[in-house]
Amino acid sequence: MIGIAMELKDLAVPGLTVVFAAGVSFASFESAASDVEEVDRRVEILESKAGKQEVVDVKIEGIESRLEKMEDIVQKLLDNQQKQAINIAQICQATNADCSS
């Protein structure tokens, strides 16, 4: 009887150790899986924000392009007005006209 009890004890201790180790491993895997899901969720959020930022960047590029075109147009208008003022001044001087108004 004592021999059988010793054999059961010799088998039970390693068996319980294996079961305990399996439980700890399973808990670790569950925790890792949860962490992976959290990381996936965070990556999705960041990708969404990055996509929105790309849209904003494209819109800003379009606005900057339009602004440059408007600045070019305004500069051309100023150049034309300056040429017209010079031409009017030359006409007034050549004709001795009173162009002060």
C-alpha cells in the first residue's frame, strides 16, 4: 500500500505541476491576445487619423495652389495699373492737360 501511495504521489506532483504550468501559460496567452487586440485597435485609430491628416494635407496643398494663383493675378493687376498710370501721366504731359483729379 505504501508503495502505491508513493507512486501516486510521484505521479501527482508532476501532474499537478504540468496542470498549473498549463494554466499559467493559458492565462499568459489570453493576456497576450488581449494586448494584441488593444494594439490592433490603436493601430486602426492611428491609421484613421493618418488618413484624415492626408485629406487635410491635400486640401491645404489645393488652397496653397489657389492662393499662389490669386497672388499672381493681383500682381498682374498692380502691374497693369502702374502701366496705366504711367501712360496717363505721359498723355497728360504731352497734351498739357490737367490730370490732377
